Amino acid sequence: MRNFYWLIDGALGGCSRPGVLEPERRGGSSPEVLENDLAWLRAQGIDALLSLTETPLAAEILAQHALTTLHLPVTDMQAPTAAELRRALEFIDQQRA
């Protein structure tokens, strides 16, 4: 899992898009890497995933890992809108409740 870090220890983390190949492998994505990344996240106790990527992660693979997910597609290198940010914060609050 690339670039994972805790914002709030054990409660809220951030990371690069799961499933992305290492840069030395010329980027791109792989179902196998996604499987491994999601398994790693679950092993850390993570049970919810908020994705702000333009394209969603593979729903069938997410379902196999029993992750609660919210995909809010945000244009690459752009900030989310106020409405998207509110929805993201609502999701985070719901998951932490």
C-alpha cells in the first residue's frame, strides 16, 4: 500500500489510490495489487474507504473485502466542491460514530 499515513491514529488515514502499480512499473493499476492493498488496509483495522478519484475502484473487489465505500469523483488536481466536501465529511462522521 503506497503512501499510507494516519491523520488520526487508528481512526482516520490517507493514502494513494489502492491498486496503483509502483512508479518503477510505469504506473497503471492491477486487480492483484488492488486485492493486496485492500487486504492490507483491512489488516490495519480499516473498514471504510472514501475515494476522491475520477474513476471508481472495482466494486466487485471492494465487496470481497467488506469495505463500506463512498466514491466522490473529483477532477484530478482539483479541489472538491463545497457540496462534495460536505458529503465526504458526513461519510467520515458516519463511519466514526
